[in-house]
Amino acid sequence: MRAGMLGVEVRQLQRIAAAIVVFLTFGLAQSVFAQEPERPLQIATVTRAPFSMPDGNGGHTGFSIELLDIAVAELGLTVSYDRRESFADMMMAVEQGSVHGAIANISITASREEVMDFSQPIFDGGVQVMLHPSPDGPSRLFSVLFTRDVGVLVLFAMILLLAGGMLMWVFERKRQPYFDLSARDAVFPAFWWALNIVVNGGFEERMPRSRPGRVFGVVLVIASLFIVSIFVAQITAALTVNAIQDSVESLNDLDGRRVGTIEGSTTAQFLDTRGVPHLTFDNPDGMFDAFETDRLDAVVFDGPILAYYAEIAGPDKTRLLERVYRPERYGMALPTGSIHREPINQIILRMREDGRYDDLLVKWFGNAYTRR
């Protein structure tokens, strides 16, 4: 009897000891977590205005950055952005799992989905074409007529007229008062006489009187018909070629032009597939600088980024074709199996439902991309 009571007391003491151990363990864990809060999310990004860019004060701003900041705040977390030099470097960091994710204007593609995960789409975009503006009215006519080829043609014609006029001076200087001048004084009268021969058929009162002058005058009048025809044909050809070059309505019209895009982008892959020769740049700044300095005739890249650049540059600096090639959806890139994917997706969907997503669209893009 006494032994049984002793066994009960021992078991009670064991339960009390176990409860004390659990309590102490739980309390120790809480104190450790309180001293070491969860680290910020490390998010890689790259400069792609207006999706992601430095804010000038050591921070980060842009449509994608602001959207992720909202999501992270609702999750009770913090975020630290790691701005990379290249798009490829950013994507490699996600693939290797050295960051918690990446955000900018990242297109969701099948090949990328094989090595990483993506959030819900955060933006619907696509590839567009940006060109230099077409001159209109007098400025367009000026740009066509005052080209190097036309200038050379005019100079050659003036030299021929001067040479013909001076040759007639040699034949006629002792036969009629109009040409009875010194060589220096006869330069402009001789040129003027030849010009009138070509344009008006000559002066009846200044008909050549010497036999060589008459023969040369007949030859010059007949040749003037061809000279005028050639000159008019060259001007017409220049106008026609200029009109054709300005008519760019599709990728097929870019043949023979200097086209630029970003190296390693989905647009570069798209141009390769379509067989469009192009130059590649490491970043948009270099690409836009080449466009501004006329080293590029056209830029093919993500439409929203081109639209943002065109808005800043002004309508007199750019012309953005409305047609969208290869529609794309942008998302946040995450390492495969990321525990943050589902919570972020839920917040993105909630923002689309309550209107906050559209507010961001209007803030960064005006009404061009809003669903309202």
C-alpha cells in the first residue's frame, strides 16, 4: 500500500518536472526570438524606369518597388533592395537562391519558370517599337531637299553651267557687247547666260554670232533637256525614298535600319526569332543615349518603359508605334519553393480587388494601362 502511494508521488513529481522543462524551453525560445528579429527580405532589382529606379536619396522607387513595399508591410516584414548592374545578374541571384526574390519588369516565361517560381502577374505589357519623329510640312521638305546627294548634284550642275558660260565667252567675247568683258568680269554674266539657256531656252537678243558659238549653243540647249530631267528625277527619287523610309508600321519595315534592344532580354530573343538584325546594350541608359545621338534608327523593347521614356523626352523627340508585339506579363521572381510566394500572391490579388493596384497604375502610368 505504502509502496503504491510512493509510486504515485514519483509520477506526479515527473509530470511537474516535465512541465517546468517545457516552460523554461518556451520562455528561452521567446527571449531568443525577441533578441533576434526576423531578417529583412533580400530582394534583387535592376534599374528599369518606371518599374524600379533609385529615388535620388539612397532609396528605391518605382511601380514594382512600391507594390512590393505594400505587400511586405502587410506581411509584417521588412525588405532590403540589392540593385544589380545587369538583368542577367539579378536573375542569376534568384536562380542560385542567394536572394529571397527579384522585382523590376521581369517577364514570366516558360524557360524561367523551369528554374524559379513567379508571383501572380503584376503588370501586363509587351514589345513595342520606338522611332524618331517624322518631320512634317516645310521641315520635312527641307530635310529631303537639303541632303548630301542633292547638294552634290546642285554643285555639279552649277560647275557645268559656269564652264559652259565661260566657253561661250571664249567664242563670243569679240562678237557681241554682252560677252565683251574681261575673264574676271565675265564670270557671272556667262553663268547667267548658261542658266537661262537651260531654264528658258536662252535670250533671243543674245543669240550666238560665231560659228563655234552657234554650234555650242545648240548642243547646250539640247543637253539642257536632259540636265533638267535628271535633276527633277533625283529630287523625285529623294522624296519617294524618304516617304518609304518614314512608313514604318511593322517589324518588317525595320529591314535595313539600325535597331537596338537590351542584351539577354526577352525582346532580344524575340528579334532573333523574327530574324531582325539588332544591336544590344547592357542597360536602357546606353540604348537611349544611342537613340538620342542618332546611332539607332529604332528601339524595340518593353512598351511601358518606352512609353515612360517617350513621355519624358517629349513628342517632338520620339514616335511610339501603337502596335504591341508579343504580349508579356511581368511578375516577381522567387527561388523555387519559396515560402513567401503564397502570402505575396494573396496580397497582390487583394490589391487588385480593392482598387489599390489601379491607384498604382494611375500614379505611374496615367490612364494608359489602368482597367478603369
